[in-house]
Amino acid sequence: MDRVTADLVEARRHLRRNGIQIFDCERTSAGIRTEYQCRGCPGEFGILNDSLRAEAELLMRKYLAENPSRYLRNDLPIHMKL
């Protein structure tokens, strides 16, 4: 739980440092949608349930000290790897 909390604190710090504000998060039948503002410019972001499920599984494996890299594709660009 301490590692999860530390990651959440760091994520919030990163958003604040980069001038990103989250306004509205909404759960839909397809996934999660949120509205945000980055340095004065509004935007919208959405993630589908299947992608959300995959991300959550990788994070849970990370927090449980299991090596999640064996579940990742080898052909992903470097910025998409853990």
C-alpha cells in the first residue's frame, strides 16, 4: 500500500508541476472518460475497459513484486514498456 500511495503522490505532483487539471471523470459502459485542462487548453481523454483492465493487471503484478515484463509484447516501442 505504501508503494501505491507513493505512486499516486508522484502522479499528482507530476500533474500539478505540468499545469494539468482534471475536472470530470465519468465511467461509461465503454470505459472511463475524463476532461482536463493543460496550461489553459481543454482536452478530453478516454480509456476503454479492455485497456484499463490490462493496465490494472500489470500494475497489480508490479506491486505484488511479480515480473510483469514477461506479459509484455517484445515489439512495443521503448516508451510503452514498463
